[in-house]
Amino acid sequence: MDMEKIQKLQEMVNDSSRIVFFGGAGVSTESGIPDFRSVDGLYNQKYDYPPETILSHSFYMRYKEEFYRFYNDKIMIDGVEPNAAHKKLAEMEAKGKLSSVITQNIDGLHQKAGSKKVLELHGSVLRNYCQKCGKFFDGDYMLAQKAAGVPVPKCDACGGDIKPDVVLYEEGLDQKILNESVYELEHADMLIIGGTSLVVYPAAGLIDFFRGKYLVLINKSATAKDTRADLVITDPIGEVLSQIEV
């Protein structure tokens, strides 16, 4: 690990009072959740259909059993815990340094670590709704349905199919969440981007709203925004953030 870069990051954090963190799948890989685009990520594994197809609205509507076979196997993972990155971000918020987390992840680990202001661009596996009557179901209910071998989770009130509150391909992002994210980025004096390749739009385009003092990129591989950043670190994000004192 480049300790000179860690020291520079520390100095930036010290000099900032309204930090926003923008994160992707790489934040949760240290918790054992596979990302999408790395060598061993979901997009490089073999299924009857490509993950992009399975995780689309039209596929879900036509082939719900196939959708849930993949979703339960690769997305709805039980027993995962927040890692050092999640915990440090929660600590930074508690100390008044971090104003919000904007995440592309749907695993709920930021909240589990203690973060309060989490803007989930792509929804959450912890929120699920009956498509027929609208009843809400939490993640535990879905895990119980998975454990029972139910092909498509059913509502215990009306028997309708339950759909995760996650943004599938072909679906639009929540406008309220987008507006809040833009506000947070416009008012931040420091933006830390971590664990994302910045290739998924419209989410990745949000960072163009940042006009603050420090832009930091922490990602194992290069991104299109590296040249714009004030600091680029290619070490694991949990290891990097755990070095920072707030």
C-alpha cells in the first residue's frame, strides 16, 4: 500500500467537512459478494442466459422462475456482513465528516454497518413488494421462501408474485433518489468514489454534478475519470479506508 497516498487522503479528509461517498460493487466484494465486471464477477460466469438478460424487466416478467433461480443463487446471499469500508464510512458519518453515501449496491450493508443517509440508486434486496396487492416483505421473508424452495416468492395475503425493489435493466431509476443524489454531490466539498468502474449509466453520470475541492478515486482498476481525480488509489477499499482517522 502506498502510504504517501494514504497520508494525502488523510489530509484531504481533515480539510473537508461535507464528504460524499459514491460506491459500487467493489465496496462489497470484501464481504464476499461477487461484483459484476471483474475476472470472476457475475458477468464472466456461465448461465443459460447472460446476467444482463436475466436481470432485465422483460425477462423477469416472462421467466420468473429462471429469474429467481439466478437471483437466489447470486444476488440474495445470506450471512454477509459489513466490511472495513462500510464501517469506516458509518464512523465518518457519525463524526460529522460524511454527509451521505450514494450507492449502486442493493445489499443493504451500508445500513447494517450503521450509515443513516444512504441513497440506493438501484434499490435494495431488503425491500420487496407483492405485484398484486402491494404488501411489503423484508429480506428475511424472501430468504425463507428461498429456503423452502419456492420457485417464485408468493404474497401471504393474496398469493400474488413478489418482486424485489431493485432496478432491473429496462427500468428507470427513482427520480426522488436521483434528485437527492444530485443535491448531495452539488453541496459536497469532497467526493470519494470507491469500488466502481464508472461504466453504468445514468448512475455514473451523477458524479459530473460534483464541483467541490477534492475528488478521490479508490478502485482496483482504472476508470474513465482517473485523469480528473486529485488522488487515485488502486488498493482494496477496505484496507485504504481503515487507515483513515476521523
